[in-house]
Amino acid sequence: MPMSENELHLALLQLQELAALYGKDSAVVRAAQNFHLKRRACKKAVRLFLRRLFKKPAAKPQDRLKLLVHVRGGIGDVAMTRVFVARLREKFPTAQIYICYDSQSVVEMIFSDGLADGFASRKYDPRDYDLVMSGCHAFYFDYVDLPRLQRLAPQWMSDFEQARALQERMKIITQNTPHLDGLWAKISVAYGSSRIANMGLTAGVPVGQNDRAPIPLSPEKMQSVLQHLGLQGKKYITIHDGTNTNTDLHGRPATRCWPREHWQEFARLFKQAFPDIWLVQLGGRNSTVFDFADVSLVGKTRVADLPYVLQGARLHVDSESGMTQLANLTDTQAVVLFGPTPVEYFGYARNVNLRAGDCHNCMNIVKDWMSRCPLFERNECLWKITPQQVCEAVKKCLQTQK
């Protein structure tokens, strides 16, 4: 099928970004890039050296592996990593597995059941582990204690070597993240892979996009959380409008978010059809508070409570976001609105994934794609998903539950 005009424009923009990235044929630019990579490696080596002056490596267990998964990205990336870690645990049931991320509370919420053995701060010493897997859209082995891997996991070495060879070929992607993440997503989809599957592909531990790893939730805590928030015994769906709180939007609306006007019309249509079901809004610092929601929990929930609120919902409605990824770790189905991010890469078969128009998938084509549409004054991809379409999808989901 031929490209649409918008797809062609986006492809040309991406080529411009690539040309700028590599400096066309400029030896000066290439030298500067090589210097940047070496300087980054040198700074990392100096930091580790200084730490090691005052701290010896921690002792490793004699008869089992000690692994570290360093997740880069947002809360949604940690949620997706849980699915990978579940397969990693199946592969190495006796291993000690630790998770490194910017927020300890997020890690403790997503791995509250002991699937991972603990949290590691970003000041970790790689020598404390047998293998450090680091990344977001793809993993690379940041540190390898090869003799211990060969001794403790000889049956895995063939998969390990294949993954390491793939990582070597993918350095162009991992060394230039996030600039090439969008292109990597397109390549992945073309070759039949996806966001979660890529973690397994690049780490030698197969995992599927639709594999499940729900967070086991305590019935007692469920009751306590919902009662505290005034949701106990209530029928409700959750809605969310927001993006990673660490993302600088430059004062503009996030391009991944559905327009407020559409949310308001959806709320009107929804309450006409389901007057007895509450609309409960979730969100953080980057979320717009909706005065038309029955209950706004924006900025009012602890991180640890979020899975319980989502689990208690009849349905979750959202654009593609970290909250959508977290909902996938509960039993709650989602209606997900896709625009800049590709549904074939991020979507789950258990959800209802909506996309409209012929302009989408501009993720990481330009540096500020999260706050500015590369082609239009507004994010037309999400404007074209109408409140009526979303309300009809929600109706079907709720009626199926009955």
C-alpha cells in the first residue's frame, strides 16, 4: 500500500533528523560524536573508580546468579519490564533479581509480590552482579561476569551469545536513544516484534507482547484503599489524561493526550448511557484536572494504591501512557487511544485499541514530539478519535461484562 502524504512528510522529517545526527559526511561532526561517546564512557568509568575506592564489591551467592535489570524511562516502562522479569524468573528460578529505576516506590509497587528480590539505586556497582541488563526499548548487557555465567547457567550460553551479537549490531540504536526509538519501533513491527518482545529479543529470554504478569493484590488492602478513597462498593471506570511527570512539555499539551473538549463530550455521553457508573480521574503533575469527572484523584493517590484503584474499575479509558501499561498488570481491560505512538508496537490484544485518520506514529521523529505535533498546529491524530467512537467502544466493553 503506498504511503500517504502525511507518512511521506514524516519520513522526510526523520531523514532530516538522521542527517543532523550523523552530520552528513562531516568528519568534524563524526569526530565530535565519537568524542561524546568516549567522554560518556570515561565519566562512567571515573564514577565507578571513585566509588570503588571506598567500597568493595558485595559478595555474590556461591551457587546462584545475581542479576540486575536497569530500567530507563517512565512508570510504564517499569510496568512492561515486569512481564519480562516474570520470564526471566522462569528461566532462572533461583537467581537473585534486582531492579534499578529512578523511583524506589514505583519498583516496590510493581514488584510488591517478590517477583524481584529488591531495589537497587542508580549508584550501584556493576561488579556486585553477574549480569547487568540496561535499557528501555531494547536491552544491552552493561556488565557481564562471564566465568560465573558459564558456570551457573551453561544451558543459557547459546541464547546469551546470540543476544550479545544482536546488541552489537544494535549499538546504533542503543547509543542514540531516544532519538532513534521511533525508527526502531517501525523496524520492530516490520519484522514482527513489539515493545515487550524486544526486551526478550535483546536479552536472550523470549517474551511475548501479550504475555501476562498481573500484580497479585491483597483483598484486605483492596478494601482499605477503596474505602479510603470513597470508592468501596461503587461502580466506576477510570480515566487518565497525562504523561510522564519528568517530561518537559514546554507549557504545551502533551501530543499523546486526547483533547479536553473530547473528554468533556465523552463524559456527557457516558453519563447519559451509564448514570450509575462514576467517572474517576487518575493523574499526576502533568494531568489536567477535569471538573466533569465524578471523582478526581489527580495528585491524591499514593503510587502503591494505583493498582488497587485500577483493579476495582469496570474499565480504564486512556491514551497510550504509563497508566495504560499499569492497567495491563491488573484484570481491568482498557480502551486505549493511539496517536503518536504505534498501536502495533505498544498495543495489547486484550484491550480495545483505537486509532483514526492517516497521520500517526511520529514517536521520536523530532526531539519535542511529546509536546509539539511535527505537522500540524494540534495533534490531529487524537483529535480525529471522536467522543462518540470512544463512548461506543466503552459501551460494548461494559455490556459484554454483563
